[in-house]
Amino acid sequence: MARRARSPEAFDVELADLPPELRWREWMGRVEAVIFASPTPVARAVLARVVGRDCNLDLIIDDLREELRGRPYELVSVAGGWQHRTKKGFADAIRAATGLGVETKPMSQSDALILMCIAYFQPITRGELGQFLGKEVSRDVIGHLRSLGFIAAGPRSPQPGAPYTYVTTSQLLSHFGFDTLRDLPDMEALEDAGLLSKDRLLAGDFLIAGSDIPEDNSYDEEDNLGSPFTEFERGADSD
């Protein structure tokens, strides 16, 4: 008669049999191991599965960051979770040794501008983007940004024909080192500077400063849109 497979023991998250100091160290080790093993940012809900109900994850993260002080990598808050990343100062050494860290997701000036509009005004249609820029935004440009993983299709617009809208993704947050979209430059400050205003743009009052896009979508390194994406793209962290 075949033996019955033994059911796995329940994973002990509370560690009630350990003294407080050892319990805390074990929780720290578990959290660090889960983050280290993941190729993407790890959300709070995932980390909560390996620590006790009374464990303060923010304090765990603080202690882990303190232990990493002076190390060539750090624990960063990005895309709604946490991830280990090498520090910027070691990017050249990593590139020289392995070739890794070379930017693999280049964007033209027009790509950066369109991405910025989507980030601030999402969900937004391709037609609305065209109104912003004073020229049609091609499906190829939208397809390129989607292939980079920075945008995705959003809900259908209530406009006639129910066109698709576009929204940004968590991959955009991770790539540019944002925790949430609230990390973008303050909208009110940009409006005060005359750079962004959806209502005025759609009314045709003015275009975004610097939005004279070359017909060939060429990118001049000396051009500056004032876009947060342009600046991050030129110096994105190594993952």
C-alpha cells in the first residue's frame, strides 16, 4: 500500500518561541532574502507573508538600509515595493567589467514628451495627445512606448467611437526610479511655470514648452525638454 505524502508543516511567521532580538533578526533575514531573490520590486503584501502580524515592515526596511550603508548596493523604494539596486557611483565599474548597465531603452525627444503627457494626464487618448502636440501622434510611437513596457491600454474613452486611452505602467516607475506617480515634479509648479495645463492645451491656448518635435523624431543631446523622463533616461540607475 502506497504511503501517504506527509503534509508540509505550516510556515512559522510569528516565531513566538524565539526571544525578541533573534525574532527580529530572523524577520530581517527573511525580508532581505525575498527582496534579493526577486527580479522585480517586492510589494509590502508579499513581504508580510514571511513576518509576524505585529512586525513593522518599515522598521525592518530601515534596519536593512542601515546595514547596507557603505555597501555598493542599496535597498530602494520603487514601483510600490522594494528592490536591491547598485549605487550610481559604481555604474562605470559594472559597465567596464561586464557590459551591463548600458541603457537598452533609448527614447527620442518626442517619445519623452509623449510619455510625459501620458504620465500627467492619464488616462488619455491618442487624439488628445495629438491636440497637445499640434500634430498627429502615430500608432508607431504608441507601439514603441508599449514595446518598452512604459505604457499600456487603459479604459475606453467616453468620446464618440470609444477610443482606447493609455496609462503608464509599474515598469515605467521601476525604470525611472519612481515609487509612485506622486514622485513626478509637482503639477501645480509646472502649471505655474506655464509648462503643463490639460484644459488650456486642449483649448488650443498654447503648447507645452519645447514641444516643437522634429518631423524625423530625431534626438539632439543638447536639446532639453525639461521632461523628468529625459533627465532620468540619460542617467538611469543600473538594476
